[in-house]
Amino acid sequence: MVPHHANQQPQRRRVASALSTLTLALLVFAVAFAGSSVAAGGWPLRKASGHDVAESTSAPAPNTQTSPASSTSEPANEPQTPATVTPDQVESEPARFTILAAGDVLIHGPVMSSARSGSSYNFSPLLAGIDEWVQGADLALCHMETPVAPAGTQPSGYPMFGAPKQIVKALAKQGWDGCSTSSNHSVDRGFAGIQATIDAFKANGLGYTGTATSKKEQQTPQRYVLERGGQTIHVSHIGATYGTNGLPVPAGKPWSVNIIDTDAIIEQARRERENGADLVLVSLHFGQEYRVAPTEQQLTVTQELAKSQQVDLVIGHHAHIPQPMTKLAGGPGGNGMWVAYGLGNMLSNQDASCCVAGTESGLMMVADVTKPVDGPAEVTQIRWHGITVDKGGKHHVYPFTKKNSAVGTLSSATLKQREQRVATEVGDDVAEIQKPPTATGEPPAVEERTQAK
């Protein structure tokens, strides 16, 4: 196992340390007056062709169909601590934490221009608007749609992407713990691009899933380890894409990109659970660009995953606009499986001028997880908060707010219109969350994928 990336934001560390101190004080109180100890848990430590165009002027017509839903109320953001902690409460209090995911990181040429800093690139100012959301999550997972440009080659945008490696550094600095990396653009730069992407993620201490540099690595999903409530909790992350834009997966390296195979995903999820995973997350790059309603493939694949009872949460990408979120029958223990069909874009150069209205915005999905001392972990609910890119203001990313006051080059009216569109696209099955989550402990450890036996 390797420690989490060293350049984690200090704010996240301070929050975690403060909460850890409070937890320790409560435990000392309980032990001193009742002679009790906290239970610990864990596993043995082996532990359709898409275009993503934003540099052209043509665009297909959007499909604005949405799915029916029912409204839900927003719960409190943080678990409540009992006024008096008894030994029984210390032993039985479940661990609680959050998982945050966001939409496509799609590095077009104009986005690179906005990040240009002398002879290099600095993407941190573009992302800074959502710092507190990322740093407040216990496990933060992004989606890196574009490969990193191999050493000795120039970065490029659409149609054959190759992002500057500095985007990975910025994601790590912001507080992301890892990303899914399989997409329709995974092989834009061939196997060298896959290798460069993984090298950049490893160099910055980030996890990755969906692409691999060896068969052994491909067979090992990304694993994260969190210490929460006296328990060691293991999260496995699997990624796959519908295809690679008609480009062949590198010859002799079929393991380099995961192509969606429902049976294979289910089998991998089952093995992860047998090996001690408390949660299995699956990121899927699928659907149809600019279409809100899930496609037949999206519906079929997610229903099969739910029916298998091996997957806790599906996180979708590729449509570039937000898609519905819902809970399907099935899931682990028959308690249901949450699905976010598509989170839209996180950072891109897309908007109505190139594509369709809505591509300038996306979602941050917040999943609440509960893990009793003597029971399985469960995603109890997912919620969302909208974000948007100020394309005219050097591609800065901003979250929506209650007031949606003017920010950058975006007027209050524009922000309100964008937020309303996002809410319509997501539907009413899942509530909007207004405040960032608060970290409940130290950042997770990121396991090296090739260490697993």
C-alpha cells in the first residue's frame, strides 16, 4: 500500500485532524469510565462514435427528454454526535463518509490556452471555484476523459486529444483522490498516451481505473482504504468505456482499455467482494452525446449490474450534459443500487455555440455511505450540486449558489437559467445539496494496483 498523495490541500487535513481529535476525546472518555474499546474492521492487507467537439460550429440537435421522478428532501450534511456517549454507543456507532464524483475533464485547445503560464500550464486557477467541495469529500473521484500527451509530443485538443500532464498535477493539488480514465478518447495517442496518463497519475499519488499498462494491472481495480469510526473500510473502483471512436485498442494489449462487458464487470466486482471490498463503484463512459434520456445500453447495463447485487453505485459519463439520477431495484443485499447516468462536463470548452445548451454545465454527485460495525457498507443516498464553466472568463469553474450572484463574466440571470436547466435534466429522484460535505477523517490511502495478489 502507498500513502495518499503528499500534496493534499491543508484545509482538508485541518478539518480531518480536528474531527480526529474530537473522536479521540470521546473514545478516551468512554474507556476511562466504562472500560470499553472501539471495534475495528477491514480486510487483509494484500490487499456509437463520440466527438467531444468544442472547436467546431456544427452540433446535433439535443434530446431533452427526461425520466419521471418523485421529490426528496435534503438531509443534514453531517452526522449528529450524541450528547452523551456510552460504551455501547461507541461500539455500535456506524462509520459515515461521503464520496464525491464529477463530470468529464475534457481538455480542449482553448482550455489549455486559459491555463497557459509562461512555458508551462497551471490549471489550478480554473478549478479553484470548487475547492471546498472536493476537499470536503472523504473520497473524491473525477473522470479524466483525455489522455496525457506522451513525453516529446505537443499537447492537442479535438479531435485527437493529448492533455498537458499539468492537469493531473492540478487535480491532485485540488484534493481529488483518483479518476476513471477509460473513455472514447483513451487511445487517441495510442498506448504511449495510456502510459503517459498512468505515469502522471502515479507521479501525483492519484488512483486510476479503466486503463492499464499490463494484464496484471488491468485485473486489479483501483482500491482506496479509509479509516472511519474505528473501522478500516475498503472501496474498489472499476472503470470501462463503450468504445474508442473506432480506433483499435493497441495491438497485443487488449487489457490496456476496459471495454464495457457486463459479465466481466460483475465477475470483477464479485472477486473484489470476496477479497474484502466493502463497496464496489463502477464508472462507465457510455450513452449518447447531448442526449438527456439514458440510452437502451445505459438502461440495460445498469439493470444487469443492479440485478447482480455486486455493485453499490454506478457513475456515468460521456453525454456532456447532466442525465437523470435514480435508484434501481437489486443492489447488494437487495437494498437497491444508485445510478448517476451522466454527470455532464466538469471542465471543457463546450457550450451552445459548438454543441448544445447545457454542455457548459455539469454535476457534482455526493454519495452518503454508512458502515455499521457489524454490517455491510451501504450507499444510503446520492445528491447533487451543479457547476458551470465561465468560457468567456478563462474557463473558470463555478458552483451554483442559492443567490447565483454574478461571477466572472456570467450574469445572475445566466447562472439561474443554467441551474434550472441542470435541475430539469437531473430529475426529481435525487435532491439537490446546497452545502459542501465535511471530511470525517484523514484522506484515503491509495493502493498501487499492481501490488494486489
